Amino acid sequence: MSGALATVREKATKTMNKAKSAVGMSVPEENNTLREEVAEMCPQLTFRQRMAGFGTCFALGWIISLTSFNYFEELIAGKPVPFVVIYTVGNVISIISSLFLCGPKRQFKRMFDDKRKITTTVYLSTLLLALIVCFIPFNSDAKLAILVILLLSQFVASLWYTLSYIPFARRAVLNCFRREFGDENVV
């Protein structure tokens, strides 16, 4: 019985320390494993520097992605390389931004947990396929159609992936669509 009580006490202590750490309270060094895991990527960065790195990379990624639309006419004209490459680089930089917050190992686990693995797979696949299709020589009308589908899928997957981190956001979006386009009895 005392072994079970010790296990419960240990789990409760770990949970409490994680909660303290999440809100910025100090945690005893021996229970600081979450903070150590976060610091694996850039161990010298403070919390403020990590937030600045995240914000900078995320904003830079979106700016680069939006800049790709300067090449939209070339995409339509059958020269997709500048648009697709710049758009993809912007998306990759946006993904990398979250590494500042949680480190590569934890980010990879989060990307492929049960709630996100399909969205992550679609997103990463469309990134790669858009680059591949962009460089394969074939009919420019077919290439354009495929690229537009891939880029739209990529955008939707990115949005759906981002919403998975906001509590109840996916459910709220689905309810809005159901109310607007489907079942009138959705609460």
C-alpha cells in the first residue's frame, strides 16, 4: 500500500511541478526535466529569447509565404518554380518557429500525436509534392491545376494543424460550417 501511495505522490508532484513551470513559477532542480527538454535545442536562451525567436521565425515565414504571391502571375503563366519554392520555404520557416518553444524532439511528438498525425502527414506531403510537381516537366495546364490543389490543401492543412493547439477551435470551426452549410439543428 505504501508503494502505491508513493507512486501517487510522485505523479502528483510531477504534475504540480509541470503546472508551476508552465506558469513561470520556480521548480526544484531535480524535477526540472521538462525545462531541460525544452532547453535541449538552444540551452542558453531565456524564455523571452525563445518567444522572440518563435515570433520572429513565425512572422518571417508568413512574410516569405505572402511574398511568393509576387510570382503568382508567373505561376499562372506556367513558370511555377519561384512561387512554389518561396511559398514552401516560408511554410518550413513557420514550422521551425515552434522548435524555439518546445525543442525538436517534443515538437515531433506533438506533430504526430493521434490528434494531429493525419493533418501533419497531409501538410508535409503537400509541401514535398508541390516541390516535386513544380520541377517535373509536363503539360503546364495540368501542372498548374495540380499545384493549385496542392497549395490549397497545404494551406487548409496548416490552418487545421494550427487550430489543433487552440482548445475547442476545431470544434467551433466545424460547428460554424455545419450551421452555415449543413445541419440547421447544430448547437
